[in-house]
Amino acid sequence: MYLSSILDLFNGEIVAYSIADKQDTAFVLDTLDQLPNLPGAMLHSDQGSVYTSEAYQKAVKGKGITMSMSRKGTPADNAPIESFHSTLKSETFYL
């Protein structure tokens, strides 16, 4: 099971999410589609194939969002969302 989520760094709120049994471009596009148009906003992700796909990049630009990506081998760039997912797993599955 996969969770795709978008975290608002301003207030720490999950503003969009999707759950699926496989990770593909349609899965992350479903999450992105939940957002309104956000001119001037920035969306950060890692360099996974779903986020570097042409369809995803086009959809992000279509919402007026600037795309930001982690450098290779630097998971700390994604620390806020990685921390959220870690806490979610700990509180949901590992108790």
C-alpha cells in the first residue's frame, strides 16, 4: 500500500493525499489534482520517476506551481514529509 501526500510547510497540514496499491504517475497525479491552482507556490519532491515524469511536471506547471527537487543522495531535503510518514507508520502500524 502506498501513500502520496502533500504537506503544507506553513502550518504542517496535509493538504492532499491518495492511497493506492501501486506507485505510478496516475497515483501522484490524483494527489496533485486535489490542490487548487496555486500560482507562486512551490512543491518539493524527491527525484522519483513519478515526479520526474513529463505528465507530472506538466500538471504541476498547469497549476502555476514551481517544482523543486532534492539532489541525488540527499534525503534530508525531504525531511518534513519523511518525518510525517515515519510518525504515521510508528503510530499506525508499529504500536
